[in-house]
Amino acid sequence: MKFNEGVWNARENIQVTNAVEVSTLISSLDDSTSSTPLNSVNGPTDPYIQVLCASRHIKHRGDLINKTVLTVQVTSPAEGVIGIEATHFYGKGQFKEPEAPKFPNGRPAVSQGAAPKKLNITDTHATLTTEGGRASAVVDLRPSSFAIDIRDKHGKHVTDLGRDTIAWILHTTASPLLASKENASQTVHDPYFRSPGAARQSYMSMALSLEPGELVYGLGERFGPFIKNGQVIESSNDDGGSSSDSGRQQVLAPCNAIHRFELIGAAYKCIPFYLTNRNYGVLVDQLDHVSFEVQSDKMTKVQMSVPGERLRIYVFVGSSPKEVLSSYTQFTGRATLPPDWSYGLWLSTSFLTNYDEKSVMTYIDRMQSYDIPLHVFHFDCFWMRPHTWCDFQFDPAHFPDPKGFLDRIHKRGIKVCVWINPWVGQASRLFAEGDAKGYFVKRVDGRTFQSDTWQPGCSTVDFTNPAAKKWWQGYLAQLLDLGVDCFKTDFGERITTEGVVWHDGSNPRTMHNAYALLYNEAVWEVLVEKRGLAQAIVFARAATIGTQRFPVHWGGDVDSKFSGLAETIRGGLSLGLSGFGYHSSDIGGFKSEGKAGGDSGAVPPGAVYKRWCQFGLLSSHSRLHGSGSPRVPWSIDEEACSVLSKFTRLKNRMEPYLTSESILGVVARGHPLMRPLFVEFPQDRTAWLVDQQYMLGSSLLVAPVFGQFQVEYYLPDAGASWTNILTGEAVVGGRWVKEEHDMMSLPVLLRPDSALVLGKEGHTVTDVITKRGFTVLVGRHVDQPILVKVALRSGQNLELSISPIGENGSVVGFKTTCSNGKVPYEVVVIGNGIGLDNLASRIVFEAKAGVCVATLEDE
């Protein structure tokens, strides 16, 4: 949100009060009651710096009277993490402020041998150094020089809050002269006094510096430009599809009304966290609406502002993007490992289609006839009767025996997912009970809040009410007992901010974002209780800080165009950089272009559908879903069936790799499965600019094709040989590459000096490689030993040692040794035009007693 008109002046009706110099310093070294900190994640005895900052230079005692002061506190909750909180008024507010949990997976242990936190105070500076010395914050105490400099473990400048970068802002309709007189008065006035027709709102703001060439990423699932420099980002969840971006703009409300927003763009998953190519990340630790001006107001700053009297941020300093993400997700939570079957193909009824038991079984039978392995069948909204969403009952007109029907699906080896939302329509069997017991969000006058948006007389379940939450969860438990395996937790963004009251007194404006966390957490708890953590999964759309703990998330309503595919990739990459480990999309796109989606019964263009099948099956999770037509391949053509079959079977074979990368990367370290190139190649400057391709885990580069044949993509690692696992073609890195691929192919390249562990031919995502065996792909250009660690769901690991065999200065083969000599496996050397698409039996080498020697084919 912009508060200034250029460098010199504030905007009309805006008063900006900056922290100018330190008037008073207290710290954890003080021995007085006045040294009690405002806030500390680790408790009041933890080292901290707290300063009272005057809003002008203090020349004499008269300057201490009738002027605003801001309290700024500096803390460190973990290694390499600096917390900064700025407060104007910190008295009790009107509402409770919901907060995202800190360290929900447990507080991290201090690294062995790490130095403790250190606080050093001199006449001119106060310095707080984090555990292990990984970062420090230096507060300037000199007159008129207040600033906070963030430094890395080498003492090098990372970013800073310089002069006039921490501010309290008052937006008022009073004239500047009147406002000035009011604040300078010798009597105490309420700065929020509202004269008739006036409206006032306070904000807190911080502006962190950007260095020349510094690039900003993340901020949730953003479908627009991948690099956020120059953008205004409004962090407030809304349902606007993937072709709209920005968030919600704040506008003044009428007298005595709650602060109002206007929709100017939308994102389903607004995460107020960004990272930059200078190896640090910033979290605005508030679930309220956060407005970011990313080099769009001041050309050297990222400005963050929130309504109210307090703003708290955390700066995560690392030595690489991976280290920053690990630190951030340790603080806010990491995703769990989804069940094995979830990595398979999901088929949906789609939204507006007509379906019943017969048509569903026809879909399943026909998928099998085309050799397309199916692992989950999803029932969208109309599994329930119209106008009742949600009443959690299968429509008896179409599903007279739901339990028997679900049992028949299960016998085919297929799991069942059903659509839900957090609203209860007036025609639902739940409404009367929930209304009578006060389980829905209320208006300020005590009436139940209802709307005709989506469902007639729709009410919102109040998850801040423990009894309402337990009541609602009980109906989900009944569905799980019936045979449902998981839930698509749709919506969660359209949460009203005005004229409502929450059971626990939460701020209605903050609950707009916080609701996504409470909603998905409520569903997750039921799944864990009934199915166990290893089988828990949701398919969620809305999210906020911490919601990554409840996977999986998909990209919402996207257009069936190549531009929609590009939006999806940008959104998925940005979400991954915001702490989310898994991402999915509607394969083929959800709708036609436009608000109405064009012809609701239209199928996607053939090329879009086929290329999206490739991308979708090379994502962490893969689902066929649309609006008015089922996204089954035979609705396109026979080639689409072949494409889907091939890439579904390929993904099934990739299950050991995806599982291992999930365990070692997502769960253990907070690294997304689908990640931008720069996460793996941070030293490559070009990698920071690429947003239409990605790394799938640490070893595979995927470049989706946006057209019939031609693709251009970038390969990092100059001079090294990447190998296309499908075609066997070797491509040298460090350059842009142009290729042509038919619909059965695309660039899927194995990283230089890497090996890929797949299931054997015919492997499905529920198979276990220690029983069925596995295949190791090795690029023929590997010229140094490789150690491959394969993490298993059992908690055990397999280790593969792969060494080149040299002869007369050339590599003539590879010797592979497995840590478990009883597990059957085979080795395939790819390259020179030999890949998975054209393997011959003579180049597949079987292991004996854990050892396999693979020889190279002649050139």
C-alpha cells in the first residue's frame, strides 16, 4: 500500500510517523522490571534488544512530550533467524488476533558446538548475534541514526531497516492542518477520534532494503510474473482463478465500520514470505492482510504494511536458498509424507457433469482398457444433492447404495476422494442443528450470518468454536467409516470481513486469511485420527502461513490454454518458495477463457491437453479435473489416450524417486519437490530468471512444451552432459537449447553425475522396491563415483555406490553396489540415443548378490 507521493510528501490524508532515533534502550542484560520484553518466542529470559524510538531528534526535554514513540524489539528464535517487532500502541485491542503456530514440528536443537546467542552493547550500537553466529542484527543508537543492519555469519551486510523505514501511519479524512493540530495539542486526544463522516485507520510499516540486482520471489501461489520486483502484492486470500493476480486493495470504510477491502485481483494461497537471491528470506508474522510494495513505491525497498498498531517480521539468513527454506519451514512447519497411492493418477467426475454409479464405473473400466493406471477417483460437488452443500450424504437418486458402491471401487485398487467446503446451505440436514447450537459465524446483532452466494442461505462453520469443530468433524468421520479415503477441501477464501463476530472473539479481518488454516487443520485431524498419519491427505485450495503442514495443494481454476499452463507453473514454483512441498493442477485446465468459462461442456484443445498430461504427470500430484466436461483422454483423441498412458506409467515407475525426494527433501528439510532451477544451481545467474521449467527433486530437470513441437529451455552446469531419460540424447549444459518433440516426448533430463532409481517395468506407486526390485538409470557420461541414497517409507535407506570402470583412459562401464544385497535390481546405462523409450534387453544388466557390472555399448 502506498503512503507517499514520491520522496518528499505523504499522500493526501496520510500522516507518516517514522522511528528516527533511539530514546531509550533496554535489553536482557538489564536488571530491572522495565526490561520485560514485549514479545519473545523463547520466553522473557531470552536475549533481546528493545528500544523506544522517538519520531524526531531529541534536542531537549520538551521534545519528549506530545510526540509519538515506536517500540522496536529485536530477538532471535533460532539459529540464523532475526525477529523484529515494531509497535505503536500495545494495549489490549478490540479483537483477539489469530496467529500461526511457531515450530509446530518441535523446536530445533542447537547445532552441536554452536556458540550461544550473544548480546553486545556499546555507546553507539547494540548487537544481537544468533546461535551459531549465523546472523546478527546491529541496532544503531546514535542520534538521528536509528537503523537495524542484518548481517550474515561473516559479518557481511544482508539487508537493513535504514532511515525512515519503520513507521506508524494514520489514514484520516481530516485536513492536514487539523490533523497536525490534533497531534500537537497539549491535551490527550484519541488519535482515532472520528468526527461525523470521517474514517480513520492506522497501519504499521517496515521497508527492508534491496541491493542492485537483488531479485524477490515467493509470496504464495502467485500466477503472475515469477520475479516479484516492481509488483504490488496484496496478501489476502480470494477466489479469483489463476488468470487474476494481486490480492485485495484496502479502502476506507464508513464511520464505525470494520475496515473494508475491494477485490482487485486474487490468489488462493497468500503467504507473506519472500526470499531473494542474496540468500535470506522474510516472513511477516501476521495472518492479517499484508500489503507488499516490492520495489514499486521506493525503488530500493520492499515495503510491508499491515492495518493496526503492530508489525512483526522474521529474517531468515542462510548461505543458499535451500538453507533459507529449511530455516523458514522449521519455524512455520513442514509437510508430511503423503500416502503412496496419492502419487498415482487421480480422475475426477469434473464439476458440472452428470454422473452416477454406472458412468463412474464406465470411466474406471475404460481407463483400464487404455492401460492407464488409476489410483484415486474423485467425486466433485454433485455427489451431494443440489442446494445442500454440505450435508455429507451421497445423493440417493444417483447413489442408492453408497457403501456398496465405494466397496466396489476399492476392490479395483482405487481410493475415493470427495469434495467438501466449509459452508452449510440452508437446505442441508446440518443447518437446523448447527444454527440452533450456534455453530455458525454470527452477525454483530447475533443473527446467523447467511448469504445466497454459492448455496442458498449459506452459513459458515465457526472453527474457532471447539464444539462446532467437533460437531462438523463427526460428519467427516462418518464418511470415512463409509469408505471415503480423503477430502478435497475446496474454497476457504470467501470469508467475510465485515459485520460478523467469531466465537472466540477473533478479528474478522484477520480470520479472512486464518480461516484456511483452521479449516484444513480440522479435516486433517479427522483423517489422522481415523486413518493414521501415513494415510492422511487433503486436496486443498486455500492456504496461509503453516497450512503447508496439511498436504496437498492444487492451483485452482485455470484456463485450458497454454497461458494457463504457464500460470500454473509460475504459481507452483512461487508456492514452493513459500514453504509448500507439493503442488498439483487440473490437468488440461479447468475451464475455457473468461468469467463464464466459455462453453461449459467444451473439452480442452488437443495440444494443450496432451502437453498438460506430460506436465501433470511430472508434478508431485496428478489429477484430471475440469468444469463442464470430464477430462478423460478419449474425449480428445486416441493419441491423448496414448500420451496419458505412457506418462502415467512413467510416473508410477518414478515412485521410488519421488518418495525418497519427499522424505529427504520436503519432510526433512522443507525443500519443495517441484523447485526452480536456482534452488539447485544458485551460482548460475541465468537460473534465477527461468520460470517455465523446473527441477523435479534434485536430479531431474523438466521443460514442459508450450505448443505442438518446439521447445526452448535452459540447462545449467556449463560443459556438463545432461541426458534425456526418454530419448537418451545427451545435451551439454550452460546454454539455451532449442528442440522439437512430438506429443509422446519432452525434455526430461537427468542431472550430470547423477543416477535415477525407478521401479521396474510395471511398477505401481503402491509397490515396494525391496520386494519387487528396482531399476537404476546411469548416464554414460558419468566419470566420477556416485553415491545415491534412497529413502524408504519403512524408515530404512538403501545406498547405491556407482563407480565408473576405466580402461585405457576411457569409461567402459559401471560397477554398482547396493547396501542391501538381497534386493533385486538392474542397471541401465542411458545415452547415445538409448533411453526408456528405446531400451533393448542387451543393455539391461541384472545385479547378483547386490553387485551389478554394466558395460557400455560400442560408440
